Amino acid sequence: MASTAKPVVSRKTVQRLSRYRRVLSDLQKTGTTSIYSHQLAHLAGVSAAQVRRDFMVIGYSGSPNRGYQLDTCLASIEHLLDGTTRQDVALVGLGRLGRSVLAHFAGRRPLLHIAAGFDTDPTLIGTTIEGCHVHAMADLEQIVKDKGIRVAILAVPPEVAQKVADSLVRAGVRSLVDFTAVPLRLPEQIFVRHMDITSALETAAFFARQDGASTTDDQDSDTETFTGIAASDAEMRPIIQSIDSLLAGADMRLEDLARRIGATVLTPGPEGAKITRIYAGDRVSDLLNEASRTTLLVTNLANVQMVRVAELMEVPGVCFVEGVNPDKEIVTLARTNSTMIMVSPVGVFETCGLIYQILTGMMDDVVEKSA
């Protein structure tokens, strides 16, 4: 039986989706029912193109006339962020910070529940705060194991942070939200999100003294280049990986793919050519290393050079984007070389998103027929 591949989503995409949910939830309370990408982008502090790319990753699309419907958009985000079953969370440290976190989060996410608190204060042990029962630290590992808890919030004094984190990992915790500002030494597979309030305030104070000088954030740079992906947006990587995985068992023919994504075919390709990989980018040097006779090139560059490289590497098809109208020389050369030229009405990322949606839909059909 075939199984449906899950999309690989980057950390930054998840963080932005969480931000979108917060914005959309607030708007919904005001009676708003729909929003355009540029409006959401303004409220979330990102570009409209980024909003569209993020929603393409989760398989959600809006309407040109009405934009995004808030109820269905929120449902799509919640399905990704929350899953379908409840996740229990442990909160370690019920001091002022821990209780503030508990009060803020209580009841906000039905499928994300702070199910157990832990502290050393004897006046707190055995009490219930915001619906969360407080246990002794000595019982931490056993209770976390018994409840199957995989997520924990660390709000303990810095001097005990490493010891408590080690106990949580031994008990089965796989993700930590850390408020201690201590560099934790944990196995690589453990996800840790550090929430260093002091560092954040010091950073904000520093840039406030710079009289409006521009800033850059090295960690948020999206200019990496990945194998098979020579695009300026590093978040192309997860969707391309997912597409290639799906294509491996899809038996997808080039002409069928063109038809399914609504591309305009200008020249026919090799008869019966199959596609097992997508190359999304514009760097000829990377294409020379990655392309093969089963690769579809999706590119912004509608020029003769791309068609010549396709001929050299025996690439069966090239997909130009944004509804471009290629020069006659390009079309003539492609027809001579039996290279399919197709034109997608949308951009590179959106075109890859369409391919991903089509492939996941095909896999769902296979699963249903096999059930």
C-alpha cells in the first residue's frame, strides 16, 4: 500500500504560520471573513510573495476575487501546527515566569495542553494552577514517562537548567522551549527553542542607539544554495525534496504534468518522457551538475542559453514561469531539439507548489483505492 508523503516544512515557515494564525484569529474576532495576501503580509511584517509561498507549502490557496477565507485558512494552519491529536506539555518551574506562561497559554490551544507542572516549592506541590497540577521535581521523570509527554517548557533557575533538561530527555521529551538563557548540551535530535528575554532586550537597545542604521540578520538570510535548487529563497528546499520523493513512485509523464499544472505547451517534448526530478532555479552551473533526461527545469530565465543547456543534458522539458512569452528563437531551437517548452502562469515557487499538490492528490487516490 502506498503512503502519502508528508511535506517537509522549515522552522521559519512554521514560525511565520504561527504568526499568521495569531493575526487571522484576531481579525476573525472583528467579523472579518476574508483577506488578501498583501493585507496579511502588511499585518505580519512579511512580503505578499512570502505569504503565498508559505500557504503553498501547506497546500492552501485563495481566490483572486476574494483572497483567503479566514475560516478555511485558519483550519489549514491549525491542521499543520496542531496535528489531529492532543499533545501534552510539561512546565518545569512555577515561579513568576512559569506561572505567567501558564496563565497566558491556558485554554488557547485545545490540542496543545500543559498537562503537568513541576517545582521544588513545597507550598506549590499538590496544588492546581490554571488547571495544571503541580508535582514535585523528584517525580518528574516518572510522570513525564507515564503521560507520554514529548514537549516541555523550561523556566527554572540557570544553575539547574542542564540537569533538568537531561532529566526531561531521559524521560522522553524531544522538544524544549528554554527560558533559562543557558547553552544546553543535548543530543542533536532534540529540538530546542531558546527564549532569551535579556538578549532580546539588549539587542533592541543596541539598535535603538544606531539612529536608524540598517540592520541585517545572518540567521534569517534566505540566500543559501542547495543541491538541485539554485533559487534565492532557501525555503524552496523542503518542497523540492518532497516533490522528488513523490515523483520517484508517480510514473509521471512530461505531457501529463504540463496539462495538470495548467501550463501552455509551446513545443512537444520526447514522446513518453517521464519526470522523476524537478530542478527549480536559474544557475546554469548547478543545472549542469543536477540535470538528467528525467528532469524538468523550472526557471525564471526564458533565454536561449537555458534551452541549449537542456539540449546538452538531454533534459526533456523546460518550464518558464509568470506567463512569459519566449522569443521565436527559443521556440525554434526547442522544437529542433525535441525539448518541450511549457509556460506556467505563476512563479517558480507557486509552480512547484502546484506540482506538489497534484502529486499528493495522486498519492491520496492510490491510498483510497488500496484501502
